[in-house]
Amino acid sequence: MINYEVTVFTGNLALASTFNNVYITLVGTDGESKRIDLTSWKPSFFRGQVSHFIVSCPKSLGKLVMIKLDKQKRFLQDSWYPAKVEVKSPKNKTYHFPIYHWITDSEVYCFREGTALRIFDDSNSHLGGCSRQQELKQRQKVFCWDVYAQGIPHCIKGNSIQSLPYDVHFSLTKTAEMKYTAVTGLVELELIEMAELKKNWTHIDDISHLLCAHRTQVTDFVHKHWKEDSLFGYQFLNGVNPMLIRCCKALPKNFPVTGDMVSLHGRGSLADEMMKGNIFLCDYKLLDGVQPNTINKKKQYLMAPLILLQKTPDNKLMPIAIQLKQKPAKDNPIFLPTDSEYDWLMAKIFVRSADFNFYEVSVHLLRTHLLAEVFTVSLLCNLPMVHPLYKLLMPHTRYTLQINVLARQLLISKTGVLTRYAASGGKGIITILQKSLSSLTYSSLCIPDDIAERGLKDVPNFYYRDDGLKLWEIIFRFVKEILTSYYKTDAEVQKDSELQKWIQDIYEHGFLSQASTGIPQKFSTVDEMVKFVTMVIFTCSAQHSAVNSGQYDFGAWMPNSPVTLQLPPPTKKGKASEKSMIDTFPNIQTTVHGMAVMWLLSKQSSDSVSVQVM
């Protein structure tokens, strides 16, 4: 008899153990073993346990290419999470079979040997009755595309967490933390008693008390300096939305700022400063025409402002002009730092509120979460486990599908927090998503191209750019080294039908076949593939961290990031006051719910995986 040493690793996850009967079949190029009941030895498939067995065969199976696993109910049907299986042949060759899959039923599951194989390299796909195509068909029954709303990226079909496969669920730790945080966010922030107070604020100092329960160095700094122009300008570079600012060489026609209007820092005219690359523009034109929300039967206000900023001789970024609506008019004045304290401060507050609604929906939700979901669903539908790109990308899809289902349920549904309390809530969210997708470009997702196109290569103190470019280069080198070991020529990329179907589905379901986005419809070269995969990993990791993790730090002090505003902006200068500012702020209920959602989104899970870059 020929003996094969089989080692089964059960995952170290909560509820990973099984008390069912577990069966294995070894499949090789020269035949397959009998179906062996591993539990007849001893029940040993407990969480984190490594179990050893001998499978005997009358003759050699040749090169091992696959195993089949199934489990049958003993007392009751449970779920089992095997991490991997290793098989040592009589010739002392060890074959590795990665699994990392929840087995919840009595079906037979096939797992290929772990060596990454492109479709045209896989000469053994037919063995054991489990082809690549059969694997994908099985997955495509579970992972299906759906349309949440017209004009936005398609999503996974599933209205609840329960409808998703176990494999994409949160860990028990993450699930418990999410439930705990969602329920207790208001409690932890000591805001629960204020959560239903629909009264308006009466004094700015009353808002300060909201920070008592959870303060950070950044929240304290923002609280102290929020009125200052230097912090206002700094946030366009290093706040949660570094994606809008661009160098301004010519003023938009609808922003009629003149050199006589503005007070520049240092010598020189406005035209000279623009020629030198020292003038920058933030244009929220995408928000123009978005229907603002109604909260507690009261109309809210959401502007589409334009902001002009100057890089000063001491390398600060300072605002020099603000127009709160897109169309110039007598009742749409251009506000300046030389205006009265509250005229200028109110203009900045309306900008900060517009920025919250813009970045939360367009920069955070669309450009990271929804795109990551598209990359993930296409991966699961089109690439088998042995495909090198599946192995490379799968770790970066962790929790993507479940967190997005939760976002649709808890944030943007009819009863979601953003729908109820943000100025863009309701129809506005979908409108922003639609307009953002239609104007999105491939180059804007690739930080080297994006920084160059926005003219920001030489802006000082731009840490998003500095850190982001380093991370992009690290990811790029890693991706290139991995993929070029499998794809030596452009022809090999072109003939990989699974790879081509992956990018085709992303183009069709993620970008709705809009050629104007510049998203590739197919890969023609190795370089094209490497760049796109780099973008996918960067979007799912570094970019999401950049636009998500600082939300509470910069937004906990509500006047710096109001989720909505209750009164229209000033139409004439000289009318604003501290009282009108307080009356314009969101009421107490809206403020504390806005804080709680930023707390929830910013809170890091204890089972997150971080990498230290040296």
C-alpha cells in the first residue's frame, strides 16, 4: 500500500470547529483514492487544531492536483472552517491545498493544489470532475450582480447579511464589535440623552461639552483652531478630502474674482501668483442642483461653493475668496478674509458642510467602498482559487461585501443615518453618486496621475501626496514582481480569458460601460494589468484609510464639519452674527447623530490587519 500523510488545519476562528463526520478524497494525475472518513480515527477538527492522518492507496496517485472534502451530519449540521490541508507523498513531496472556506452543508467541495495557474497552464483542470468552470459556476450562483439604483455601480445581490455566504461575513469579533459600537456609540460618547433633542443650540460653548467623553489630540486642536484660515486651508490637503483641490492657472468664468478684490500674502498680483502656481481652486460644482434634505419637517441647505486659496511665502495654504453658489449674482457675494468676522466665518462653515456631504458620498462611499465591491464581486465570479490574481487580491477584499450591505442598510436606506440627518440625505445621495460616477476618471484613481493632473507635485506640506506616492510605489513593485512571474509576455495577458472577463465585468458593472472614464475594457499588455491591479489594491487599502480614518478627528467638533445647515447662506455682507451662525448650525439631535456615525466609521476593528512600511 502507498501511504499519504494528510495534515488538516482547522482555522483559528470562533465557531470554526465541527463535530460532523469529515471525508477526504485525494485526486492525482494517475487516479484518486477512496473516500476516507477522517473522523473514524478520532473527532479532532476543533478551532485552531492541527490533525494528522494516513490515507492508504493500492498504487501511486501520481502528481496530486486536488482534494475533495465533505462533511456529513452526525448529531446536528454545523459549520466547519478548514484553513488548509497538506499532503506528503511517499516521495516526501508536500502538496499544499489552501481552503479558507466555510463548509456549512453536506455537498462535496473540490480544492485545487495551491500552485497558481493561469487557465492556459491548467492541463489538469478536468481531473476529479471539478473543473475551473464548475468552480466558477458554483460561485456565480451565490455571488450575483444587482442594481441598487440606476446610474451607480452595481453591487452584490443580497438585502441582508444573512443572504451573504459565510465566507464574506465578518469574524465573530468584528460582528460583535460592530453591533456593540452601533448600539453604544451614543452611549460611549455620552450623547444618548441628547439623541432625540430637537432643540437648536443657543451658545457655542454648549457644543464644546460634546467632546468631553472622547477627545483626541486632533479633536482638541480642531476645537481650538477651527476659526483660523490656516486650518481651513490645511484640510484641503491633509483632511479627509484631499481629492478636490487643484492648481488654478485661470479662473472659472462663474467665479469673477479680480485682483483688486483679494488681499494676497506677500507681494505680487493675482495674475502673477497664478502664473507661479501659487493659486489653488476647490470647486464643488458636482453639488450644484442636488436636492437638499428635509429634517424634522425643516428644509436644509447645501451649497456648491468655489474657493480660491493661495500658497503663502511661509508655505501655508490660505483662503482668499469664497463664492457659495455656482452662478454669480448680486445675492451671491464673493466673501473675503477682509469681510466682517462672521461674514467670513459663515462662508467657511458653508464650505465645510458642503465638503462633508461631498467627501462622505463621492470620495468615501463611491470611490472606495462601492468600487471595492465591484472589484470583489468580479473577482469571485470570474477567477478560480488557483488563479494568481485571485490569490493576490483576495486578502484585500476582506469584509468588503458585508460592510457595504450594512452601509446600504444603516446609512443610505430610507431609514439610514445619512438619509435622516445629512443635508444630502435621500435623493441627494443618489444624485451625488450618479454625478460622481459620470465624471470619474481612471487617472483620478491612480495617485501619481491624479497628483500630476491637479498640478500638486510641488505643494509643500502635502502629506497625503507624500505618503500616498510612497505606498503606491511599494504596492506597484510588489504587484509587478508577482504578476510578471506568471505573465512573461503581452500575448499571455491577452489570451487569459478569465483575466479578461474580470476586467470586462468591472468596466460593465462598475463603470457602466462609460468609455469616458478611461477604465480599460480589456488588458492588452502586462503593464496595463500591473497598473490596474496596483490601483485596485491602493483603493481598497491606502486610499480608504486616507479618506475614512480621520472622520471623527476632524468632524467631532461640529462647527468644523456640519452634516447639514438649517438656514440659507447670507445674501448680503454685514448681516451675519454669532446668533445667526448658531441658528444655522444643525440642531442638537442632528449634531449628535452625525458625531456618532463619524465615530462608528472611524473606529478601527481589533482584528484589522495593518502593515508597517519601513
